[in-house]
Amino acid sequence: MTAPPRSTQALVSRFSAGLPRPMLDVASHLGAVAHAAGCTFVDNDLTACTAARAAGAPAVVHSDVLPEGVFGTIFFDARTYDPGLAAETVMQAAARLAPDGVLITTARRADVAPFFSDVTAEGEALVARAAAAAGDVPPWPVYDVAFGGQVYQIQSAPGVFSPRGLDEGTRLMLGQIQPRAGARFLDLGCGTGVVSRIASDAWGCEVTAVDVSARALRLAAGNAPAARVVASDGLAALSGGRFDIIASNPPYHTDFGVARTFIEGAHRQLASGGTLYLVVKRADWYVRKVRDLFGGCRLTEEQGYTVIAAEKRESRPGAATPAPAPTTRKHAKRQAAATAARPKRRK
């Protein structure tokens, strides 16, 4: 078995039965601390939650907000958290701790010191005591998106992709989508929900928004209230549905296994005649994969981005239907663990 990352090892090495209880594990690799302490595991990322549950964490919560309650010890492995979200999580921990409680974390000292008067380094972890008043979370940014003659206000927050404005790749993709009223629209990796908002409000589509990030899902639910919001690792939680349009700005900095899952899953979920829209950089691999699966595609390139549009054609008589790659339960568990360990692009 692959050793846990050093940040998780630093937290596990600080665990002892003598620490104040109850305890809370925030984002350790595979819920290693929760397993050792017999406590609840919480993470913003659904994939990490799934992997922790499979590894035997006693209780798992998918959320960007710490559970209500008073805790004696909170462990926070900040390795996959955006700095802004990590700082908010430290602030939340200070508010949740008992007066004699302790925070053990791999967050930056600059994010811990404002909320604790006693912060010491023990190995690669910080041990913080004497929580100060936590104060209020800084106001989350709101930005305007102009599209199609309309201006949409989008609530954002640290820890999501492009938190201060619409990125140019998504803007280019929106300009290429050919919608129709009533189309079944899937926003795959919805982030703040800006695509879902435009698809529902401007185009009159029936929108489903999915993401692994609890924070993204919370924002999308507010920004695109007409959309159905679903926590899903790719298309894993969607069954039986068929979509006319699937749009995605996938996490292209990760290995191509994530993108392969997105593309193959999109092909299965599209209705006949439906269209997949992807916006990517370094497009060569994506173009080959889409052409192999869909039989062809259209490309639009601008400012270093490529939008790939591919239509799902009617199956030819006798043609084989592409099937998902076979896997075993052990392999699936290994894939989930590997995904949980990778740094994530914030959407």
C-alpha cells in the first residue's frame, strides 16, 4: 500500500489517546486520522470522502463547513485545500474548539496565528491552543458576467475555480454552444454555477449541475436556482438520464484518466444527436480521444483555449457500442485513493 503523504503522516504522528475529545478529522489522506481516532471525517471533496469511506473511516461528511458542535481536538490536513479555503477552515476550527481544545494542522502559520495565541511547530505540523475569537468570514466576492446582452451576478468564494471572474475558456465555450429551449443540459464540473445560470435563464434549458466540491455545489445552488444540483464524481451519481447537451471545462492539469472518464461517461449519457462541448488546453490528446469515440468533432481555438464540440450520432446497425473499461473493486479503490491524493484544480 502506498504510504500516506507527509502532511497526513505529520498529523497521525501527533495523535494520542490523551488528546481532548471529541475529535474531528478534516481532510487527512483516506481518513487516516479518523480511522486511528474513531472520529468523523469531513472533506470538501466528494472523491476524498468516497476514498475515506472505502478505507474504513467511521463517519464521513461531505462539506466545506465543519460540523456543528464543540470539539476537543481538530486535525486539519491542508494539503489539497486552496489557501483561501484553508484559512476559512482554520477560522471555523477556532470557533468549534472547546476552551481547552487543540488544533493540529499542516496549514500555513500565517493562517493559524491570527486565531490562536499559542502556536508551536511539532515536526511538520502546527499545534495551536488558546483559540481567540474567530470573527467573521471575509465577504465572499460577487462578480458580474456579461453574456448575450444580459448581466448575471455570480456569488463566488475561495476554493472554487476562477473565483474572481469568468475565465476566458468558459466564455469561449459558452459562445460555441448551440442551445434550444427545453434541452436537457448537463453542466459537468459546475464550479460556481455560471454555465448553469446562463443555460437555465438565457437558454431555457433543463439544467443538471454536478461537481465533487461541496463548496461549488453550495454556490451553484444559489447562483443557478433553477438547476438541479447533484454531488457526483464525474457522472457516477447520474443513472438512467440522457442529455441533449453536456458542457465541461475539465481539470486538464491532472492525468488523462480523469478526462477519459469524463469523455466516456459523457458519450454514454448523451442522447442520440446530443452534443458534448469541452474547453481544454493542450488539445491533442482530447481531440484524438473524442474523435475515436464520437467519430469526429469541430474545433474552435482562441487565446490558447480549444473548444471541442462532438455530436453523438445514431448507432449504425451492427456497430459495437463503446463500453466502459473493465475494472475490479480493488482497482476502483486504488483509483479513488490516487485521485484523493492529487492536488485539485479549484472550480
